[in-house]
Amino acid sequence: MEFPTGDPQIPGLNSVPTPGYPPAAPAYADRSTGLLIFGILEIIGGVFTFLFIPLMLLGVVISRKNGGGAPLSSVITLPLIYGGLAAGLVVLGIGATQAKRWAWALNLILSWIWLIAGAVITVMLIAVLPGSMLASMKEAAARNANPAVPTTTVMAVIVTLMIVFMAVFLIVLPIAFLVFYRSKNVELTCKHRDAEERWTDRIPLPIIAYGLLISFGAVYNLIAAFSRPLFPFFGRYLTGIPAGSLLFAFAIVDVAVAVLFFRIKVAGWWLAVITLGLRLISAVLTSMRGNLLEAYSRLGLSSRQLDAMSRTPFGHGHFLLLWTIALLVPYFALLLWTKRYFRRSESPSYTETSGPLANQIASGS
């Protein structure tokens, strides 16, 4: 049965385009309202992140007055890290409210990263938080000559509430963002409202994801090089100038990898594989042979701080190794996944690999 030829301006009415007219746009459910809502949520999150910076700086000052281990460099690094995160959230939120193509692509990537990292962090909290909190409370009670510590029941309630709160923020929220931004209707809404091709249309999303992650790694290495340099180097923990020099060198390498990835050059993939492998081998050897607490002492931590850290998993190299591996497994899996996008002379954009409906949108229908 054939549909009658009608007004070509009515989407989805004709099965065969009328000669002389462009093909009708495919039908989709407009998600502009959802983009507005999720964009506003991101903007609010960015604003709260900005407001959280003074509280963290106050915590650093109080910690140092009480002999805590917060380094003075935190006064500089914390505003840089959280200020950058807040600015990114605000920019992405504004882009989402305007239904920009690049905002859709970057929000989809951010949702995946947020969910995977959040799941790993939540598991770590479940494994570490009860013991570390109890040790901290006992230490505080002993320091204040107050033997009273919360009972096991009270501790269980406190820890449970904290884990539930973190799970909502680290798992439930990113799942909501991911479900929304993975919707084909959301993608096509942005494609229609933002007709101009953006840089995110020319680069496959997995390559953009790894390029962003390696860029964040470069920034982290730079901050660590000048704030608290500590580097696991094939069996020993380096500190000071040697560690800072290596961190700075790896930051330069990471920048080079990011540039090559965004240009879809296979040399960047090989450079990433080699450097990531070297760092992983170095971390494994150092966690087995190195003395992490001794390295922390060289960084200026007091004996009381070292004693408190020794009673938590964070003061032991084997725990840090497990934590590193847990984060590197999905990171390395993403790196392997991106290899397929370097095989063509002209790598397809995401819209070219998202099905015929998206192809019609990308072709200007």
C-alpha cells in the first residue's frame, strides 16, 4: 500500500519524496525540554562545586593548624582542580540547554566516565570506609583524652548512610544522565536544532573520550609535579625533584598522546599503549618492593600522621596497587577499543556509524 503524495513539509507523511523537494525529515520525539532540565542540573552542580572550594580551603587551614597532613600546595591545587570541574559543568550545562551537538557528545562521554569511575569508587568505599573511619575516631578520642567512641551500631548507621549518599551521586545520577543522553531522540534533537557540523561530529566518540581522559591525566601529573611529587619507579618510590621531573615528563607525553588522538593518528595509540604499559609495570614492581610510608615521611608527614596512615589501607602499597588496577582496567579496555577507529584513512564520525536515521540527519535532511 502506497501513501498518497502530500505536502512535503509534513514530516513522515510521504514514503517517496516529491521531485524537486528535499527528503522529509525523519520523525523523532523532540527532547528539548529534557535537555533544558539536564542542562540546568549541570549548571547547578557547577555552581555548588564553585561554592565548595572555600569550604575545602577552610578544611586545609584547620587541618594544618591541628597538625594534619594537608599540604600547603592544596591552597593552589584545590581551586584549580575544582574550579576547572565547575567551569566544565557550567559550560556543558549551557550547551545542553541550547541543544548543541558538541554538548550532547561530551555529556554522553562524561556520563560513561562518571558511571564507571563512580562504580569503582563506591566499591572501594564499601571495602575501606568502615575500618578507616573507626581508626580515625579512635585516634581522635585518644588525642583528646576521651575514651568514648561510637558504638558498632552507630558506626554501621553512619557508614551506611555515607555509602548510600555516595552511591546515589556516583551511580544513580550518572545512570540517569547516561540513559537520557544515549537516547536517539536526544541525539536527533541536537542534530536538528544545531545544524552546523561540530568538531565532535568529525571524531569518533571513543577517541574523544580517551583524548579527554589522557588530557586530564596530563593536568593531574603537572599538579602533582609541583604540589606533592611522588612517583613509583620500578621498585622504589621517588620523591622531590626526581619524582617531579618524571611527572612533568609524563605530562608532556600525555599531551602529545591527546593531540595525536584528536588528530586520529595511529602513532598516538601506540605511544599510549607503550607508556601505559611502562607505568603499570613500574607501579606493580614498586608496590611489591617499595616502602610507601617511608616515601610519605620524605614528603614531610609527621610521625603521628604516618602512624594514623599505617592503620588505614591508604598507607600500604598493595592496596594502592589494587586501586590502580581497578581504575586502569576500564581505562586500558577503552584504549584497546579505540584501535579500530584508526584503520580507515578517514575515520567516520559518530553519526556515520549510528544507523540510517542518523545518516539522514547528517546528510542535511
